[in-house]
Amino acid sequence: MNAIEPISPAGSTLKVYGVEVGSRLLLGTAQYPSPQVMANAVQASRAGIVTVSIRREAARANTGQRFFELIKSLGVRVMPNTAGCRTPREAITTAQMARELFGTEWIKLEVIGNDDTLQPDLFGLVEAATALSKDGFKVFPYTTEDLVAAERLLAAGCQVLMPWGAPIGSGRGLSNRYALRSLRKYFTGVPLIIDAGIGAPSHAAEAMELGFDAVLLNTAVAAAADPVRMAGAFAAAIDAGRAAYEAGLMEMRDMAAPSTPVAGTPFFDLDRS
Amino acid sequence: MQPEVAKHTSIHVNGEAARTRAASLADLVAERGFAENAVATALNGEFVARHARAATQLSPGDHVEIVAPRQGG
């Protein structure tokens, strides 16, 4: 028998920072038509981790706690983000506030470098990841496919990397396949999660087929006409893609190769005379 | 000596100008109607942990952030 240990029909489980997570889909909680649709979508997606954020609270409002109570009722692990932060200092303070509010050391670290592409400021990201790791955080850095930045983030203490598929909310899928493939080949033992840019279940399946450990997405589900059905579609795609990766995909060929046996083909001799 | 009266301090809360009688960050959180566990705080860009709010005095011109959980991607 080969070395792959089938744990579920969809293959082996995801392990990050020593924690086993029962799903390879991480789902965002923003932009849904209603809190109930969000809750139903999370359940339909079978996500084991959901992302959340912190925002300014108006005096005498209770918006944040109502939302947090709903999230807690879903029985999933929570990962706060530092979305919108543009400097390491903002990101570090945001992470510290999020850790106290959500009671977790997990942080999806975003340091945004450009308002139009929302691409990460890799220099600021490494700086913030270094400080937060020293402070006991388990950092999940939202990064690009840049290999050198990836090495710096690992040296900073990150045990997982989250390269983008495409800009946040763009729905373009894996726009730099070659670089993502080589990142996967290079960091064989590091959990790699494709974060952002996923627009369709086929994009998520492709990421899984390439051997990425998980996919983090939000808009593709939240902005669907029926977010709950779309969440289920992504769950199926991720299961299929992971199973395909573990099953071992065939090599691509440039020319055709008959699938039906050639030996014994009737009229073979006449045909080729 | 004049009797001690709580005076207003002009500060910024969540990016808006505000006048408060609160002397400490803990007082400000209470003045705004929040349970202490419901929000997290920062003063002038630095995180102030829940247990440190009572000992954190407010000064004119301070910038305070008071945040709570929210949806995120």
C-alpha cells in the first residue's frame, strides 16, 4: 500500500500550529445578506475555521457581542484578521485587541500596501509577523507568491503561509499558477493556504489539485445568489480537489494516446495498408 | 482651595472629537455603556489590555479606539 492514509473520503486532515482541523475550507463571515444566511452558509461549507475582524463600536451599541454570540453558536474555530491595516504598528495593535476580544492567539495578518490591488506590503508583513510571533501569536500571513518573502516569514516564526490566488474580492482564481506551483514544490512541509481571489468552486478545486493544504475565501460564497448552496458547492470542490491530489493526477501529454487497447483492433491491417 | 469637580477632557474616540468626564480609560468604557469584556481598547495607537484600563489616565488630545467583534474575510 502507498503512504497516503485515507482518514475521510476527502483525504487526510489539515494540521496547522499543531491543531488538526476537520476541513480544508476556511470561510469569511462578511458581506452575507443576513446573519442567518451567514450561519447557514458556514454550516453548509463544513468549514472548521471562520475569519472575523474588529471594528469601532458606537456608544451603547451591542453589535459586536451579538455577532460574536452567533459565531460561537456555530462551533467553529475563529481566526480574527487585521484587514485594513496599512502599517505594522496598526496591524500589531489590531492583533492585540483581537486576541483579547476573541480569546485566540491565531491571527490572519494583513498589512495592505496598495489600495487598488489590496496587495500585501511584504516588508511591513515580515516586520509585523516577527513582532507578533515573539509576542506569542500564531500568525497566518496573507502574502503573495513571492518565495523570498515566504522564507522571511518562516524565519519570523510563521508556521503557515497564505499566498493570494488573486487580489481580494476579484474572483479571478489562481492568476500566477507557475509561481504558486513552484512555491508548493519548494515548501513541501509547510502548510500553504490559498487566501483571496477565489471566484468559483473550480478555482478552489484547482488549488487543492496543485497540493495546497486549504483555501480561504469569502466573497465567492457571500456574494452568490444563493450563498448556502454555493458554500456546499465549494465544500464538494475542495473535497474533490484534495482527493484528486492524494490519488495522484496523471501527467499531461502534448499528443493523444488511445485509451482503448490498440491490439486486436478489427480491420487494423487493412486500415494501415 | 476649590472643591474637586470632575472636569471635561477633550479627546478623540474612534476618530471623532469627544468631551468626557471620565478620568481613566475604564471610566470611558463604562461612560459609553460597554461591559468591560465587550470591547478592546487602544490609546494613542498602543493596545491597552482590559486589566490596565483603570490605571490608564486620559489626557487632553488623547486618541482612543474602542472596538468590538465584526464580520471579516
